[in-house]
Amino acid sequence: MRALRRLRAKELPVDTTELARFLIGKTLVHDLPEGRVSGRIVEAEAYPIGDAACHAFRGETPRNRTLFGRHGHAYVYFNYGVHWMMNVSSEPEGKGGGVLIRGIEPLEGIDIMERNRGVTHLQGLTKGPGRLARAMQITKAEDGLDLCSPESPLWLGTPIKPVSEIGITTRIGLTKEAHRQLRFFEKGNLFVSGPRKLLL
């Protein structure tokens, strides 16, 4: 197992699609009062500039302002009135784009994640963006945090082990631009969400 350190902003690609691929295998960490929760990012979707499915498509608003800030910040939003979801801002300041983190493989603080979710089924604990955010206690309070800052309790870390083959498919659950191949995942990982036909 490799030693974990925070990623530096200059290490993150300043391009949405490149960042989505880059994040596979990296570590997402949330340092909570009750302890650390962390996991390997195994699934991410790109929402680049000009993408009608991206929250930034119609321009900047108070809700999506983080997407237009510097890359490497957490954009957290409430989806369908049910789930918080977390993106990483991914373009130069003033241009909106983001990468949705869809799945992680739990590493640390699994007992905390289980309490947050109210479940003990490990494989389903962090599979899907809503489950992931709830397990890791990510809410609107984390929106705008710099994921590379040494001061941030929510941060991106280096990989702890090599990534196996990366798969690329269409994104999940969209009505706009659903044909685009912008979903990246670690092939064979049990914590990747979505229908089986998209995992082959």
C-alpha cells in the first residue's frame, strides 16, 4: 500500500474529461470530528463545457457558482430532493465544468459510513453518488471547499494502489446528451454502480 498525501492543484488536469479519467484510483477523504472516512474513487462522470447535461450549461447561478470557480473544488448539490451529490470543478476559472464522483471503494471509517447510511452491506455502501455522499457525510456545507488545500477536511489524495483497466461508457440516468462516452470506471471493481451491460 502506498503512502497517502494530498494532491496538489497543479497535479489536476484543467480539463473535465481528462480530470474524470485522472481521478479513477485517487483517494477521496473526509476528516470528520468522529474520525476519518476515505475511499478509492472507482467511478466518475465528466460534464464538460457546452454539455447540455451539465449544471453550468445555462450560465452561472448562486447554486452552481462553484463550477465556475477554480478547478479542484467541491461542488455539492441536492438531487431530486433526495440525495446530495459531489462534483469536482474542472475547468479554468470563469468556465463551468465538473466531474461527478459516482462510486468509491471504502478504505477507512467503514463503521462511520455504515452508521451514516444505516446499512451494513459493504458492497452497496458507497455505490452510486447519493449513497457515497451520505456515507461520507458530504452535504451543502462542503460546497466550495478546495479539495487540494491543507486546511480542507474534504480532500483528494494520491492512489494507495495501482488502478486496473479503466472502462469508458455512456453516462447514467440522463435525458440530455446521454450518448456521450464520458463515464470512467475501474473495470472489475465491485463498488462501481450502474447496469451490468455498462460494466463489461
